[in-house]
Amino acid sequence: MSKAKVDIAIACSASQHSQWTGNILGVLLQEQARGIEFGQIMMVSSAMPDFNKSNIAGGYINGGFANPEEKGRNLRTDANRVKASGRFLSGMPDLNWKADWVFWIDDDTTVPVDVITRLLALDKVAVAGLYFNPLPPKNPIAYIRNKTGIGYHAFYDYPWGTLTQVDSVGMGCTLVHRSVYEKIMAEHEIFVRPDGSLWPVHKSRVFNTNDPYLSKQPPAITELVVNGWACHRVTKPGEDDHRSWPFYAMEYGRTEDHYFWELAASVGIRPWVDTTITCGHVKPQTMEYADYKEFLNDGKVSNSRG
């Protein structure tokens, strides 16, 4: 049996908690001893409010080294996760390395020492362990789509000891196979919106029409609402547009992980959660599984489903 080939993608801030550093180093060393082969270790900015200006380690941006003066979206969580995904997919040709899996971890999650081995053994293309919000409502960072299809509710009061499919998970303890990214790319087209951002659209949702109303709109009109549908005037990326494929984006009130799992859902892939794999979530204090259960048992959480 060949060794599993795994890249590591770490969402990190300017500095890590000492508990996290020791934990992840111990995990990688012990997993390597179990036979897992590691290649790239990629670090991405974890700044949710976009004030953190750290980059991927090495300053890799848009296929080259970063301009020290460059600011904006290239320094944000979603854009940097995109870069890490691109590096995972391209591998390291000079070293003849291309991983089959990428394991995402955040610098504020502490994971079991055998976490990657256990996730690999589940034989799922997208699978995660659980960690919990340390602040009220102290929810698991795993979500189910609301019945309306709009928005999510947290995976409260889940059945412990199960492998359960959900609609979205955080990227703090998540293993994703290369095929997930490749399937998303194969079934989507990329467009450029009026604000310059890249926009992946499933090929089944791309239509060409000779509607006279739309064709008569002046070029200066870039956005319309027609019969309740938002319409953007889009273009195809130019040959000199070397931005990585936009797997992650923070927009419309969603974090970049929701955006990724919605792309995956459009190609028939939903993530699984192994509820026996529980992680610490290091904030001002560590949030463990026992803390979550205590909060739940105190009756402070409504278990109603949206």
C-alpha cells in the first residue's frame, strides 16, 4: 500500500499560541512515523476583519513574489486560502511532488495526534473533526442548510460517535482530496464581475440569450435587476490574468468556508464530520468538547431547526 501524500495548509496570525505550536509539531512528527508522507506546509493569513497583513509564507502572490506595497484582497483570509489551494493543486514540479490530500488547520485549533490517520481511514473525499465556538452560542463549527436553502444553523446536539454528512464545516481540522477541487474546476466557468473579482458559475447555470431589453443596455450599465433576478455584466478573464482559481471568498455575510462548500455542493459533494474527533479551540481560554457539552446541558441553547 502506497503512502498517503498530504500537504498542510495552516491559517495563522502573526504569532501562534505556544499550545498550538507544540501540538501541530507533535502531530506531524507522529503522523510521519505512521507512514504519511508530507510535502508542502503552507501558511495563510487568518485575519477575518482583514486587518492582519500577513501573507502566505514566502510572500507568494498571483504566481510570483509579493510586492511589499501591495495591499487589499491579496492579504485576506479568502484570497490567501485561494493561493494555498493553487499551490496544493500545482504541487512542486521541481521536486516531483504532488499531494493527493490537503489538511487544513487553524492556528487556534489543537487536534488529536493521530487526526490525519483517522480522517484518511474514513475514505471520504471531504471530512472534518469538530471544534467549538468558545463564545456564546458555543456552537460546533459545522452547519446544516436551513430548510429555505438560505443560511445555516449550527450542528447542535449531534449524535456523538457518528460519521455524519453536513453542509458546511470550518477549515480548522479538515481533510480534502484533490478530486474535490478538480471537480469544482471542471464543472464551473470563471467570469470577471464589474468589481474585478473572479466569479465561478456552474456550467448548467450559464445561458446565452438574445433578449432585446438586455442587448439594448448601454455598456456603462453593469448591474440590473430583471424580473427579480440580479444581472451583472461579466467578462471572461484575460490571457494575462494569472489569478488562482477562486475557491474561497468572503462576501454576502458568509465566511470563506461556506463559499467553498457551496461550490462543492453544486458538484454533488458535501463534507462529513467524524464526531469522535474533537479539537480544542484556543481563544482567551481553550474550548474543549466538555465545555460544549456543559453549555448544552445547561439549556442555554435552543435546539430548534431553521
